[in-house]
Amino acid sequence: MSILDNVKNLFGFTPSQPAPAVNATEAPAEPVAETPKPAPQGPPPAGQRRDQLLRFIVDKLRPYQNEPETTPSGFKLCIVPENGEEEELYRVALWDSQPGKFQKELSRQLADNYIKLPKNWRFEYTFYSDALPDCTYREGNLGLLVLDDSKPTGPPKRARISALVGQTEQTDYTLDPAQKTMFCIGRGHSVQTTSGRVRTNDIVILNDDDPAFTAEKGRGNGAVSRSHATIRYDVAQQRYALLVDPGGLPSSGNKTKVFHPDDTIERADIPGMGYPLQHGDQIELGGEVVLLFELY
């Protein structure tokens, strides 16, 4: 120890400690990698929900195994989801964006279980926010309503007819199946048919000798037959159809068409045949008068 160090010790000063040496070759510690979580086993949530729906429907329809003559014309699946997220999951499971795909898969599974439905069987599904409606079968938040075309599934549907081109006696006409199921269309109020029976038109295309007739609105009315067509309501199937009467057929020198909302055109030229009507259809009579058909 040097004289200077002795003096420092005498007066209470201690020598400073040298800083610990740093090993330049020591590498910084590597971060510990997290162990990856195992991937969930089994099908994804939508696939599981799809399997649940298929099992539910197939199980409930087992009474129809090997009974092709008694199978229903279709059925309606009713669902009460807990929230919007679950509803979206059900929509994915039902292939909501690919119409017909779920029905095709269901048809295959029903056939595998010896349940044979009619060729054009119907499948529908509806979501309910509170509770299931009256259903043929129920299980938890699912319900299955068997559709029978021979029985109406609700109150009769009312419709309205109004003129887009041409002049009718009324601005619009209400078709109420609770009152009657056949509605005659023709020019004038009544006409005597070839059988001698007097036909009364429910939807009146004004004749040029009617007091309310105006040449501007009704200039094409003369192309409409006095007994041109009839709209019939099918109570069992709950739908309307157009039937062309003799005066509206090509054999009488006339014509009748139905313009559908999807821009397709249907020529109604077969006697006795019913042409189904849907909301928004336009019925052309004689190539001049156009009536709008609406459900409400």
C-alpha cells in the first residue's frame, strides 16, 4: 500500500472499488418463444352448426321413411338465434349466399335415410327474434313446420289490381279471397256468353259507351274482349293464377301476356291453364291495356 493510501485510511477515506469487468463475448439473452396453442379439433363452427341442422331435420322426418306416397310437399325450418352473431353463423351454415345448396345436401341425406320427397319439394327457413311459431316439430331453438299443399298455412292473401295503361272503371280493385276466389276481367260490366249465361266482370275495362270513358285514357280499351280473362285464387296453395277466357285467346284473334318483375315474358295462350301470378306482375290484355298485380 502506498503512502497516499495510508494517509487516506488515516482520515477515513477508502479507495474506490474497480467496476466489474464486462465480458465482451457474452451475448444478450434470447427471448423465450411462446409455446403455440394447439389448433381446435373438429369441423369449424359453421360446419358443426350445419351438421346440427341436418341431423335435426332428418331425425324429425323419420316417420316418412319408406313412405313416398305420404311425404310432405316441403317444410319450413324455424330458428330463434340468441343474437345477431349466432344468426350470422346459422346463415353461413345454411349457405345463405348459395341458394339451393343446403337443400341439395339435405335431399342427399334424406335419400340416404330412405326418405323420398316429391320432385319439386320446397325448403324454406325463417329467423325469429322472440319465440318459435307453432311448429310440427320442436327441439330447443329449432322448429320444423311441415308444409301440406292441401291445407292453407295462414290467412288468405289479398291482392290489388290497377291499370298502368288503359282505363278501368275504378282506380284499383281489391281481390279478397275471404269474399270470393274468382275475379273476371273484361270490357264492360257484363256479357252473355255462348252458353247463354250472363257473365259479370269484377275488373271492368271501360267500353267506349260508358259515361266515364275518355278517349285519351281508354283509346286501347277496345282491344280487350268482353270476357277476356279470370284471376283465380287457390286456397290450398295460397296463390293467384291467371286463366285466359275464350275471348282472350289467339283463336279469337286476341292475345294475353304476363310480364314478370325479372323481365321474363309469359304468353298466356292455353285454354284452361293457370298462369301463376306474383307480386309486381303486369298483365297485358289485347296488346293495349296493362294491369298491375300486387300482393298486400
